[in-house]
Amino acid sequence: MDFSHSATAADYLRRVGDFIRAEIEPVEADYHRTLRESRDPWVVLPIVNQLKARARDQGLWNLFLPDTEHGGAGLSNVEYAPLAEAMGRSALAPVVFNCNAPDTGNAEVLVKYGSDEQRSRWLEPLLRGEIRSAFCMTEPEVASSDATNMAATAVVDGDEIVLNGRKWWSTGVGHPECAFVIFMGLTDPDAHKYQRHSMVLVPLDTPGVKVERMLSVFGHQDEPFGHGEVSFTDVRLPLSAVIAGPGRGFEIAQGRLGPGRIHHCMRLIGLAEKALELACARATDRVAFGKPLANLGGNRERIAHARIAINQARLLVLHTAWLLDTKGLAGARSEVSQIKVAVPNTALEVIDMAIQLHGAAGLSDDFPLAAAYTGARSLRLADGPDEVHLNLVARYELAERS
């Protein structure tokens, strides 16, 4: 395994880093402040489109997508990982480079499983950054960590498919440019448990689709993307809206989650790096009891442990990315679950340490730490809670010894 950057990845990494430092960081605090103070924060501020245009002009666009036919950068998981880490330092950067979830995962689904019609209607404008999307899987009435519990239905009726049910935590559905969602529902309850469900492309303005409310996370609604609760009542669509055909929902979901978890985890490592930088700055600049904070209360050791933990987490994710590149998801299932547990918990520990060094200021919007903590804590639940992934890791370990 060689995790040194290829010439292409190194060039992208330099350019992405330069763009973040020169274009995004100087305006990001003001961007978030403007949204918070706006009477309607569910808007796209002009600065976002300006930054997106500059990034696209510089070729820093759709870097997550390995499929060059559709305008991706052609990078492997190992090559893209450090770019995701760089973007993770900023809440705005993934949007600016058109590399933000869930649009990335939805784009990958359409590249791999979409029909020509579906790609033309949804993928191409998504990759141009003209529209946004959401993914509707989790449900409020069932334990969604077990996807076989899914109660929402996607029933074939002649040449149509009919959707009914309620989804929530549908990230991105509050965005003013959200044009479609991918809905997963039960199609055939008598089929094999992994062939019962379908994924359907649903225009957000389809009759019967209603965003019931936006949900808050620790009091924040993550405007202008947000996390919505969405109802589907007798929503009728042509069968051509089904991705890859009825009954293939689980297959698609598994293909979607491998690279997506690499992206999530590497962005979290970038977030942890940013938190550690802020912690070090605070520890050296702030004086209490006649000494810099770095020289009080074991803070040097806390900073050292944070550095070690981040480096460990990064290597674990890079190893998993290498396995995905060389052996596919089948050869990396345990490792994908390992990073999904390890990295959010590591990031939380580092961010919490940084908050503590900032005192009460760390809880405020004056620093990005509270928002960072909220995002990292959410990812212990998103794409499956820790417990589900720990169970899978244990199952693989025990199977090897039986």
C-alpha cells in the first residue's frame, strides 16, 4: 500500500487548498452570519454561486466522481480522500466544489444504475450544479437502523409505481434548488429480503409529495439544506422513474454507501484537523493563572493525544479506500464499518477538547466548534448507527475464527 499522492491528486490537492484559503475562508464567517441573521435563511446567497463559478472555471468541480465520461475527475478513492479531507475543514467548501452529500451519492447512483433518460433529466443538471437533491430512506415510525423494517411502499400498478409513506431526516430537502428525491420503498414483501425494495426518482413538485417540517439538530436547522420530514400520499409516477427496475433497492443502497462513507470520514478528519488547529491557537494565545493554557491541566497531553488519534483515523480510512479500489466493497465491508465507527468518535473527542480549551466561547457561534460537534455527532447515526457497524465488524471477526 502506497498512500503517497499521485501527481494528479497532488495537483488537485494544492489547487483545492489554495482556493479554500484564498476564496472561501475569508468569506465563510460572514456567509454563516448572514444566513443566521436573515429572516429567510432558506436561500442561496449570491456569494455561493460566485464561488461555484470560480471553482468550476478552475476545473475544481465534481472531484468526487471517478467517471470521467460524466465530467468527473477520474480519481480513485485513495486519490480523492485527501481532497475530501481538505474540503471537510469548511462547511461551505463541499458545496462550492459541487462535492456535497447527498448529491454526491445520488449522482453516483445515477451514473452506475440510471437509465439514459434518468441521467439526462437529473444527473446532468445535478453535475452542472443547477439543482440539488435529497435521499428519502429513514422513517419516523420504525427502527430505520434495520432497513428491512421499512414501512413506506413503492407498489407497481400497471405502467406506474405508486408511493406511500413518511420519511424523515431527508438531508437537503429544504434547499430552494432541491428538484428531486430518491425514495426507497417496499415493493414485494414476499420476495427475498434483499429484493423487496425499490428506489424511485421523485420530482419534489409531484402531487402527493409534501415537506411536512424541517428538523433541527441540537437547535440548528442547517439552512439552507436542512433535514426534512416528507410525506408521500398516493404519489404516482411512470415505471421509468424506478432506478434499475423494481426490487433492486438494496443492491443500489450497498453500492452507494461504500465510497460515501469514505467521503464522510475524510471530511470529518479535515474537521478534526481544523478543531485541533483552533485548540492549539487558543492554548498558546490564552493566558490563565499566569501561564498559557498549553501549560495548564494536562493540555499538552490532550493536544498530543488528538494528533495521534487523527493520524490513526486517517490511516484507517486510507487503508479502507485502498481496499475499495483494489477489492471492491465485498473486500472492504468490515473496514467500511470500522471507519464509520472510529472516525466520528475520534472527531468528537478532538472537537470536544477544542471546545473545552475555548471555554464558554466554544459553545457559541463565534467559533465553528459547536457546529462541528453537531455535524460529527450526527454522523454516529447517519448511514447506520455505531451499534450496527460494530455488530458487522464482530460478525466478520468471529466468522474468521469459526
